[in-house]
Amino acid sequence: MKKYALFDFADTIAERSPSQFHVVYDYIMRTTNLCVPASSIQEACKRLDAILHYSSVNIVDINKRGEFYVEYNKHLLRMLGLSHLTSPQGLLSSFAENKAHWRLKPCVLDVLKHLRHEGWSIGVISNFDRILEEIIYHQLRLDGIVDDLLISQVEGFEKPDIRVYEAFLSRHNVDIEHSFYVGDNFYLDFLPAKQIGLKVFLLDEAGIYSYLPEAIRSIDQIIANIAEDR
């Protein structure tokens, strides 16, 4: 059986450029002339992501996608205390205008290469649409580094459904006792991985869950954590 280092994709090993926080910050500044700290925007987004989830399985129509993100933006602006000053539809348009692309987060490539050197297989388990394979292997050029993918839209079910994890484990002959998973969402990543007994790290860049022993602030911390387990 193989030992696997398993990762979520969006906001775990990769991020949009310009980032979500950057687009929101610029939009708020432009429309309200208020300077909201980037850390406040980041924390609000992370807290909202824990309770409002985009579904690549159920949302396949572009109009429904727009409706979801208008609703998301409404909640975000309320959390920031700005819903009386600016428009969720305007924020959606701002994202469209920025034409973001995916990029690896700092340190991620070095971490993945280190893990492979240490004998780990690399897998990605993601709530994403079918284009993820193109993004990972061609845009981000992770062929030869990422061994296997599980994409929710292809499977027809998505996190936090534990079938997502169970399907990957059985399909790729994973030794669960000697594998681990890293994700940034408490509800979608952390809880279901815990439920099936998979060692899990919660990437908590905003410091919301700093009291949890499994929380890490940056992806490179897993190297030290895995070394301690030996």
C-alpha cells in the first residue's frame, strides 16, 4: 500500500491571482473610500467559507453560479459592516473584470518536491469542476509531482461527503495509517477527514483556529510535523 500526502486544491496549495482578498479590498476602497484591513477581509472570507459552500456538482449553469456569488457577497459585506455602502453585484463584476488565474502558493512546490523525495505519493482531493486536471498538469505544470486527482464534479459527490475520501483511498490503495490530508476548510476538509480516521492538518492562515493542535499557519509546517511522527 502507498503512503499519500493528500491536499485540497483551492486556497490550500493554490490561490487565485489577484487574490480574493485583494479584489475585495480594492473594490471596497474604490466604492466607499474606506480602508478595511486585509486581515479583516481574509478572516471574514474564511469564516463565511465555513458555512456557505459553492457546489461544483449542483451549480453547473453560469447564471446559477452568478446567483451564488451575489448571495456570498451579500453575506460578506454584511460581515464587514458595509452592506449599506456598496453593492454585492458590483463586487461580482469586479471579480469578473480582474480575470484571475491560478498560481501555487509560496513554498508549495518546494514542499511537494520534498515529500516526493521522501517517498510520499501526492494526491489532490478537491471540490472543483473538470477543468482542474488542466489547471494542475498544464497551467501549474505539476505533472510528475501530483500523482492522482479526485474531482467532485467528475465523481458526482463532494466534500464533506466522506465518500469523496473513501473513493480516493480505495481507488489508489492508500495506507491510511501512514497518510495525511491538508485542507483549509474546517467543515469541508477537517471534519470529514477526521471522521474516517485520516491524519489531517487544517491550514489556518487567518489564525481563526489557532487553539487546535492540528492547525498550521503555512503549508511548509507539515514537514516538521511529519518528521516528528517518525
